[in-house]
Amino acid sequence: MSQYILKRILLFIPTLIAITIITFTISRLAPGDPTELKVGVSGENMKADEKSQLNQQAKDYYKQKWGLDKPIYMQYLIWLGNMATGDFGNSFVDNRPVMDKILERIPVTAPITLMVISLSYLIAIPIGIYSAARQYSKVDRFSTFMLFVFYSLPSFWVATMAIVFLA
């Protein structure tokens, strides 16, 4: 048993690293430049070259501030450190901390998620017991297939569809 636990812990570490690398990469592959999004179009009464120089200075400032001027591996390590400490940065829309925005939405999200998870187990456990008692029957095969389909759906999507179709 202790070997099993040790093996699981040792597999957890590379899995976690792989997930963080994939998440970081996906966030960096998003279209557009975050500095251009932040700077936007300003200085409408300025000459084109003055406006371009001002925008470039602002872009350089934000690249330095956000660490986008550093090598990609350093960006990843900084990002990982920020994620580990709960510093998700500020929203581009209203410049509020992202963590504050997440925390204000949890009171609505958590009950919906808990209801969907509870409902899925209330349905899945009796069907699982029935399928185990009548293995390889048509009902077993159909219910197994449907449970795989429904269990693979994200709970927030199921909750949204339940609101749309049942409310």
C-alpha cells in the first residue's frame, strides 16, 4: 500500500508540471498582444509619429512590468510563482484583481456546482448498482454509455443547460 501511495505521489508531480506548462502555453498562444490591449488607442489629437512613439513607450512599460520582456522560461517561472501564491494579476477590463472577481462569483457558482454533482451521483449510483446486478444487459450497456457521456460534460455546462431547459 505504501508503494502505491508513493507511486501516486511521484506521478502527481510530473502531471502537475505538465498541466501548468500546458495552461501557461495556452494563455500565451491567445491571439493579440496583452500590451496592445492595455494601451489601446489613445492620443487622437496627436500626430501619427508622436502617437506611435507614445504607444511604443507604453507597450515597453507594460512588457517590463508584466515580465513579457524576459525569456519564456522565466515568464513561466514567474507565472507559476504567482499562481502558487494566488496572485492572478489584474483584469484588463476594469483593472481589478482577478482573485477578487473570482471570490465575488463563488457564492453563485459553488451551489450550482454542488447541486449538479449531487444530482449526478444520485442518478449514477443507483444505475451503477442496477448495472452491476445485471451485467452485460441492454440496459447496462445503454446506461454505461449514457453515464460516460453525461459524466464527461463539465458541471457548469450541465447547470446552464438545466437552467435553460428546466427553468
